Amino acid sequence: MTVVADANVFLAFALGDEPLCRRAQQLLLGWHRQREQVAVPLLFRAEITAVVRKVVFVGRVSHEQGRRHLAKLLAFPVTVYDDNDLLLDAYDLAEAYNRPRAYDTQ
């Protein structure tokens, strides 16, 4: 089976001090044990990199800790999907719902 995961699940898993950390750990480790294929969108790696950097910038973790968290996240086995139709639909949905960014409608 394939599951589609949001970057926030991975971030909660890696950062450890997030409110849903334990649940994220259960999900990711369960998917790994069950050999589930984890699908993520094309921007997944850029998104987790940006959030980990922000966590470092605001002082929650050191640069070195952030780098270790990011390395752990980037090593998790995921299948990245690049879908132009999804991007076109997101663009149209942003217009239909008067959203400033198409990213939020994907």
C-alpha cells in the first residue's frame, strides 16, 4: 500500500519536542515496519530543509543538531512525485478560492 505523508509528520518525528512527536514516531516506524511506500510531493525536501533551518534560526536547536535532524529526514525512504497536473490544479484552486499562493492548495 502507498501512504501520502505531509512534511509536518516527518518534522514532528525528527524534532522531538513537537506536541505530536510520539504519534509521528508511531506512524513513520509503523509504515517502515509494514513496508509501506511513503509518497511525498516534489517540494517535500525543500520544505523540511526550510523548516529545520527556521528551527535553528529561532534558537530551538543548534546548527549541528539541525543538520543531524535534516540528515535523518532526508535519509527516510520516500517516493517523490512530480505531478504537473497537480500543480495546474493547485493554481486553478488558488484562483477559485482567492488564495495568495498556489502552494497551499496542493
